[in-house]
Amino acid sequence: MSRMSGDIDSAEEISAFEENQTFLALVALKDPIRDNMKKMVTEAKDANIALSMISGDNLMTAAAVACDVGIISKQEFNRIKEGESSDIAMDASVFR
């Protein structure tokens, strides 16, 4: 087996890295949404306040949170998942 250092660039290095690997676990974390967030979003919408969310998270993570608190609908979340969301959500490359 070849010794690897630095970035894994070649197919040979990837193959060497993949040999004799055992999958041990998958860990997922989700921060709880604050108790009053859904109520605050509803009250803001009822007051005709336009809501925008800016996040450093991955687009899908941010969209899921926005859906959970009611900033966007489930239908809008599905549009984001399908890539049909330029009017709903954008990542940094589009924002620039």
C-alpha cells in the first residue's frame, strides 16, 4: 500500500484510502428550535412584516429550519429541494 500525505488527488490514492475500511457509525445533530420562534414568525407574518433569513448553513439545512419555523411553506421547501428556488432561497454563489 502506498503512503499518502496531503490531499487525495488520484484514483490510485482514493482506492488505497478505501481499502479495508469499516463503517462504524453515522451521527446526526439537530439544534432544537427555540420554543417561541414559530409564534414569533406567525405574529410577524400577521403584522405584514416581510421575513428573510440569512444563515451560514448549507442551503438545504437553512431551508429546513425556515420551514420548521414557518418562514417558508412545505411547498416552497420542496421547490428548494428540486432546485426551483431562485425566488425563495439562494446560496452564496447566487447572492454574490
